[in-house]
Amino acid sequence: MSSLRSSRLKRVAVLSVHTSPLAQPGTGDAGGMNVYVLQTALQMARRGVEVEIFTRATSSADPTVVEAAPGILVRNVVAGPFEGLDKSDLPTQLCAFAAGVLREEARHEPGYYDLVHSHYWLSGQVGWLARDRWGVPLVHTAHTLAAVKNAALAEGDTPEPAAREIGERQVVAEADRLIANTSEEAKQLIETYGASPEKTDVVAPGADLAKYRPGDRAAARRELGLRDDEHIVTFVGRIQPLKAPDVLVRAAADLLARDATMPLRVLIVGGPSGTGLERPDSLIDLARSLGISEQVTFLPPQPPDRLVEVYRASDIVAVPSYSESFGLVAIEAQACGTPVVAADVGGLGTAVRNRETGILVQGHRTEDWSSAIRWMLADKHELVRMGENAQRHAANFSWERTATGLLASYEKAQETYAGALGRIDTQTTTKVDAMHRLRELIRL
Ligand code: UDP
């Protein structure tokens, strides 16, 4: 067991209301956050900290509790209908969800959970209540922010409602500590959401570096039924306007319009999510209207063991998102030695080193994307050099390191809390009084 284990931390309640860590990422509402929640839980459990993850049950077949791995329980809380509840209607079920979480805790001795870590603002709302009831600190990770997303909407995308930003601001004010993926996200939390810099920690996400490693490209292509004599440029992720796979399809059409003999293949891996350009069908239509249907291959969402082959098989992985708080796909691809062409937005500026491990493109103009891809494909040696750099760069982003950062933040949260409680003890007699005083102190 690692010496990094927090001596005062036995069990953490992790809240992930809208998406289960056990769901297949890459479609619907399941993406990087699911991977983040599961991978950090695995690291915590390895260090002797038990994790109980609360998520909303989305099927009548979901058992009440699942042991995801030793030391990790996933609790499926019934809150609203199993299927068919739109993400935009989830706020109506927060009360029911909170009740499920509070009832579970009430079945145990007081002090069963040492800390609450909420993911995304919906969970933050529930975490805020749980923290006040249980008298333990709340650590919150936003993952994405409405104000940031709305400032960089893709064409045809629906703006996030004002209610979300109000909810986010409340959670930012209430949380004892905030985790930002990058210093840029910390700046957004501080400048746009008024977060206190003293309670904001930057902890980078990671990749499963034992799984995402370079491998035999030809074997990976054989495994996926792809040809060996083509340039393969790949998109991996949820198909939605924000992720902008259409930017890659248009860039490919532009490249082929300039050189019809170019052996180019676009590989799109993932499933529909959200509104607008969400259906792979609409990308199929786009490819057809641009006359490049033959050069575009679609694969449904892939589990990690297959995804590693996708990254290995690709010459370049493209991440054209309009906004991205980090971009796990960029790190996973680089860990496999594949350079990345990414939009220079949000965390992608940290995940990719321009001209070293790939290219960061300003904006989403077709010509800029096609010339970046053309430049990368033109020089095989340069592509190999970037791939090697990419692997070295990705080695800085492990889930072990993320867990170390989270534990440091948890400790700070506990210290602040214990310190405040210690000061109260001399002045108050009951826990309820103490909690009221604590809230006052935190607000001072
Ligand atoms: N993913 C996957 N299979 C797929 C597509 C994506 O497992 O077919 C995973 C991918 O490995 C990554 C996550 O989904 O860990 C997407 O995270 P990212 O941060 O790139 O985007 P997000 O979904 O958070 O917007």
C-alpha cells in the first residue's frame, strides 16, 4: 500500500449523478468523466481508501449496489424513471437522488464517509446538501462549465441554460475545495465564477499508461480490418457538435479535392450524443455530400482494449472540439505514440505540445485543418519524431499522479474542516451548533 495514503481518510462518497462509471464511454452522456471517476477510484482503492460511487439507476435491471473492484462500490440510486429521462430534466430528480444518498449514509454509523467528492454541477448540488448533513468536506470537480461552453458554441449547438450556470455558481461558492483540470480552468473558475484561489487546486487527469502504449501498427490495422497503405486520421469520442467530427470530414474532403490520389482514410469511432449533428447518419450524409463516403469508416464505441488498437492504427488522431476542459483522447492517443491535431481550446493546449507532439490549430476553418493534416502527413520522419515526443509527453499524465493530487486536495479540505471544528469546540456544545458555526466561519 502506498505511503501516500491519507491517514485520516478511510472512505470517500463520490457523486456522479448523470452518468455511471460502469457505462461504455464514447456515446450518450458517457465520456471522459466516467473514465475519470472509475480510474481515480481504482487508484484510491489501491491506496487503501474505500470509494463508494453514487449514480442514478438508468435500468430496472441495475442492481442496487455493484462491487466495481475491491474497495469500490457503485450504488445505483433510484431517482426518476430508469430510461428516457433527458439530461435537461435531471435537475427535477436531484431531490430524489439526494434522498437516496442520505438514506444510504443513515444506515451506517455517523462518520461513515470522511469526504464527499462531486463530479459535474448536478452532483455538486447533492454534495452540498450531503456535506452539510454529514459534517464532512465537499470537494468538487466541474469537468465542464456552462459559461465556458456557451462562449464557444459550435454552429447548431444548443446553449446551456442559465439555470445550469446559477447552479454551478452555487456549488463553486459552497465547495470546500475545487479541482480544476488545468491552470486555464482554474482561471475560469476564479475569474468567471468567483472561486477563491486559495481553495482551487489544479490536478491534471491522466491515462491508463499500462494499457495505452505504442504497438505494432500493421497488426492493429489487420485487427481492425484497415488497409496498411492508407493515411489514417481518426476521431474518437461522442458524436456531437461540440466535439466537431464534421471539421475532420470537411478537412479530408478539402485534402482530397486538392489531391484526388491521396490515400486518405478518416476513421470515426464513437456514438451519438446530445442534439444537432449527433447522428452518425448526419456525418454519413455530410461525407456523401462532399463526395468522400468511400474514404470515411465508422466504428461504434470501443472498449479500451480495442481503442488502443484504434490509436495504434492511426497516423494522426484529430480532436477538433469547440471547447474541451481537458481531452483524455488526446493523451491516450499520444501515449500510444500517435501525434494529435487538436483545436487550441481549453485543456487541449496542455494536452498537446504544438509542433512537438502534434499541431494545435486556431479556430475551425476547413483550410486550416486540412493544411495542418497535410503538413503532418507530408514528412514521415517528422510524424515519427512527433509520435515519439507524444509518448514521452503523455507519460506525465498518469492516473497515479492524478490520485496523488486528489489526495493532497482531500487532505487540505480535511485540515480546513478539522481546524474550523477545533476552533468551534470551545464555543459550542452540540454538533448542530458546531455545524452552524462552521458554516459561518467558512463564509467569513
Ligand atoms: N472512449 C471509449 N470508447 C470510445 C470512445 C471514447 O472508451 O469508443 C473514451 C476515451 O477512451 C476517453 C473518453 O471516452 O477516455 C472520452 O474522454 P474525453 O476527455 O476525450 O472527452 P469527453 O467525453 O470527456 O468530452
